[in-house]
Amino acid sequence: MDAAVTDPATTPPSLEVSGLAYAYPDGHQALFGVDLTVARGERVALLGPNGAGKTTLVLHLNGILTAGAGTVTVAGLPVAKAHLAEIRRRVGIVFQDPDDQLFMPTVREDVAFGPAAAGLRGAELEERVRRALERVGMAEFADRPPHHLSFGQRRRVAVATVLAMEPEILVLDEPSSNLDPASRRELADILRSLEVTVLMVTHDLPYALELCPRAVVLSGGVIAADGGTQELLCDEELMREHRLELPFGFDPRSVRVPVFPAR
Amino acid sequence: MGAGHAHKLYREGRSPVHALPPHCKIAAVFCFVLVVVSTPREAVWAFGAYAALLAGVAAAARIPAGYVLRRLLIEVPFVAFAVLMPFVAEGPRVEALGMSLSASGLWSAWNILAKGTLGVAASVLLASTTELRALLLGLQRLRMPSLLVQIASFMIRYGDVISDEMRRMRIARQSRGFEARGVRHWGVLASSAGALFIRSYERGERVHLAMVSRGYTGTMPVIDDVTASRTQWAHAAALPLTALAVCLTGWMLP
């Protein structure tokens, strides 16, 4: 594995999950052997009905939950107790409710939290915070308390808090939930402009189609389908089987998905 | 920095008092209060001197007297207790306004009233010249246990979130025709409070998850450090030192 890390020709995938199984302490088994590989720079949508185990899977990616069986590897580094700090720096999770994610008194301190916990100080820290806020277009809000921002702004700051750690992979839990159409579009523009691997957990199928060329369906604790987002959404039988429904009037066939995402 | 919560207590300004580092001000107020409470209650003039000192600070901070006096009203519930003292205390009685009052009770009431008012006034001045956020940084600097500082900073951050949640629950109750009118309805209010507690507890767990995901290992990283120069300490020390001189004089005079 070490050889692969040092050899630039064979960059390890950002995320490699193999045979991941997990049962909660109460005996409820949520994952039954998940296999998923996300190459560097890819944007992948993780789709699935409620209770499919999506959140459980996400919590394995940075070692909050420990696999019952199987392994998770982030850019060649296996998720294990020994290097949790590095894993958590590499895997940036944006949680669904920005009020949970933004826990510091001001935006600036919140964005600084991750890098400061990793030991960054002074001018370097300031620079990191400024850059992360600029990437989400929130630089002028640095000194505001998070609860004075609109919901869409808070979601963008939540993305910045994670970007400040310069992660290998960005994991977004329902990024479009509770956003009005304009905020939704702004967030999409931001996500498209980032050169980082993205794994997006969502119910919002048009959003997945808009942003992610590839999608995987997690259902019943296993990956039930893996392919181009448009093909998956057009496969009516697959969609029905996994309780995935398109919004009224939305026909994925009618959408022309750009092959090269706009920069 | 955050203008957010500060608006209730903090009074925006650019005075020398505003400019002092927060930990100097906290230390000064704390020492001042210690000096005030250790002054003998019979030295009535000393309390007048303390009040004059605070008036001086307020003037330097350009805070109008009316503002401080209005803030002092918070003290009223505590003072109510002091007013009872002359009636309930034992000992020799004095006649005043046609009532028989206890002499030692009167002294106790004066003691509580004077020292309490001075303490509250000093705190009001501290709060109106220092932002809430800066106060926390100051406490952190003064080596207050980091867990307490963290708890306080979460209170600032989530106070509004939780009161908003409470407001939504109240609207939901009212929308279904509920109006708390008497003891019979306390059960509903109590279960709302319980639900609010559980929601806040669950939010706490989610916040902790988000913190751990970003590398939290039990201590808050120091992001903003406040420092103070010798001169700033000297300026802040002026208040408690003058007060100390007054206090010592109070003890030495018969």
C-alpha cells in the first residue's frame, strides 16, 4: 500500500470500501458487505431509501463507527484507531443540519476549528480560513455569528469548515435539503467549482443528476446498483424496487447532462 | 467580532475602557468586588468613594448614568430580601417612621444593599464595555477550566437555537388551540419542557459528532489569543488599587 502512495502514476482511489458490514450494539444489522470505490476527483451520488444504511456508511468513512467486518481505506490509508486524526482531516463530512456543524460563536472561528485542532496557528491559519471562505463566497461574513446567516449561507459555511481542512474527499449528507431553489443552485455551482472528490448522500435525484456523473444505490445494506446517474434514473424497474421516486413531471431522459462539468 | 448576542448587554463604543484586553478587565472587576466586600460596613463614606470610582469608570467608558441605573434594576429581587432584614433581625430596636426596627438588621440591610449594588454596577460596566465573546476569551486566558469556557461558549451559540425551538413548540401548541390557563395545563407545559430537553440532548450528540469529525479530542484549539501589555494591566489595576486604598483607610479609621 505504501508503494502505491508514493508512486504518482498509480494514485490510490480517494475512497475504497470493501466488504463492509456493521451491526448496531442492539443487534440491528445495517450494512451487509458494502463494496465501493471512488476514484480521485470523481463526484458520486449515494442514493437509497430511508433506512438503507446511508448514514451508517458515512459514519464509517471517518471512523466514528468501527467496521464489524471489512475495511475502509481513504487515499491508501486504512481507517483505524492509530491514525484517526489524519483520517478525519482527509474525510470532510458536511452534516445535514448546519446548526449542528457550526458550533463556534463566529463563522471565522468555526472554519478555523478543524485546522487549529490539527495544530495550525497564526498567519497560516488565517490564510487557510480566508481561502476556504472565499471558495464558498462567504468571505465577508467571517465575523458574523452563524445563527445570523440564512440557511443557504449556513450550509455554505458548513462546506467551508470542511474545505479548510483540505480534505481528500468531501462527504455531503443531503446537501440540498431545506434550500430554496436559488441557494440550491448556488451550492451546486460551488460544488462544481471544487477540485475535490465528492460523495453526496441524497434523496434529491435531479440534484444528483445535475452534479454527479456516477451514482450508486444503497439498499438493504448492500450496493444494489452502480453506474451512470442518468442510466440508473432511467431504469424504472430498479427505481421502483428501491423506493426511489422522481419528482412529478421530471423525466431524466429529457435532461442533457454535460459530459465535462462546467468550471 | 460577533455583534450577535452582544446587543443585549454590550454597548458599542471606542473608549479606553472598551479597548482594554478582556482578561485585565475581568481581573480588575473581580479584585474590586473582593475589596468592596471586605470593607467594614460602618465605613459608610468608603462606599460613597467606591461609587465615585465606578462613576469615573463609566465616564471614561462614555456610558450614560441612566443606562447603568436601568441595568441595576436586575438587582431588585435580591434587594427585596435585604429590605426584610430590619423587621426580622433580633437585637436592640430603633424607632423610625413609627416602626420598631432592629439596629443590627438595619446594618445588615445596608451592608447587602451597598455591597450588592456596587458589585452589580461593576459587572454592568464590565458587560457593557466587553463583548460576550471577548469575555470568554478573557476567562480562557485567565486559566478558567476549559470545560467551563466551552460550556459557556456553547450556551452563547445555542441559546438562540434552543429558544427558537421553544418558540416553534409554543406556536405548535397554540395552533392546536392550547392556551395555558391554570394548574390543569401544567402537565402539557412540563411535557413540552421534557421534549425540549430531549431535543437539545440529541442536538448535543449531533454537535459532538460534528466536532469529533473535525478532529476534536477534548480540548478546544486556541484560535484567538488575547494578550495584554504592562501599561494595559496598569490601567486596569487602577480601579481595584484605588479601592484597596479606600478599604484600608476604612479599616484604620475608628
